Amino acid sequence: MRRLFTSVSSHREKMICRILLLIILTSCVCAATFVVNVPQSSYQAEEKHSITLEWTFTTKPDSSWSSLYIFCDLITDDRVLLLYRVHEGAEVSESQDEEFAGRVQSDKDALREGRLRLNVSRLRTEDSGLYLCEVKNDFGSGYEICRLNVTAAADLSQPQRPTESPKPSSRGRIGLYAALGPIGVAAAAAAVVAVALLIELILRHCFPKST
């Protein structure tokens, strides 16, 4: 009887461990489905004109609007300027840097569909640089970058062909900024390490031989 009870207890413990592993791995897969993309990675424009920069991100019709957070910045060699911000689904214009005051308009309808479309008017050559947008909602968080080159009217040449989006790993400044930004990549890395350690502990406890 004691042997039977021990066998049943061991079987139940292993079943609980398998369920825990399934929950953890399912959560990881769901988090990985969140994606931020740029339909166009490079833009060319002339000063005093307007341009629309676009990002797409994972969302669903039943997603909570109050869970949406967005930070968009212009990154150059010597400065970082806030272009656009959304906090709990509401635009926060007072956080915008004065260089962009009154020059940035967003498409509210597109935003609800998972498309961030920012129209920047009265362009200046100083608007050239990398535009990084970080997005967070119910499904996760992420960021993507595109480049804008604004030329003087006399210097405008043939439109620049779209290029691949620059990777943060190849740009130390962007990688550092992303780690320190409101939606830090460091937090995601720490979460991955924590999940890996948790899985290892469960495997060692429940399946010592297989581990």
C-alpha cells in the first residue's frame, strides 16, 4: 500500500511539473508573437515638404486601448528628441520636444488597426536621422527603426532606395538608448534568463535522470 501511494504521489508530482512547463512555454510563445515592423526602412524628402512615417505592430480588435504605450524618437549623432508619445491610449503632446511642436499628426483610425502613421510637416534638414518607435500593449512590447534623409531643395537627387532597417547591435548608441528607454530591452533579457532558470529548476526537481 505504501509503495502504491508513493507511486501515485510521484506520478501526480510529475503531472504538475509537466503542466507548469506547458504554461511557461505557452506564455513564452505568446509573447514572441508580438512584432513591430516598418513597411519602409528608408525615406527621402525635401525640406519644407511633408512625409508620413509608418510602423505596424501586433494588435487585435478586442485589445484594451488603455494598455497601449508608444514612444517615438529622432536619434542623431548628438541628440535624442521625442517625436510622439501615447500613454494608456492617449496622446501626450506636452512631452513632445519643441522642435516638433505642431508639426506631427497621427492617424487615429490606423492606430486602432495596429498601424502607426506619423505625418511630419514643414520638414527641415535637421529632421534627418533615425526614427525609433517603441510600442507596448496587451500582447508584448518591441521597437523598430527607420531612416529619414531630408535634403535642401537644390541638393535633392534621385529618391533613395529602401535599405534594410539598421540593427541595434551594429549601433552602440541605439542599443544603449533602447536599454535605457521606457520600454527597456534589458527587462526582456532578464525575463528570458528568469524563465530559463525556472525551467531548469523544474526539470532538475521532477526529472533528475533525464536532466
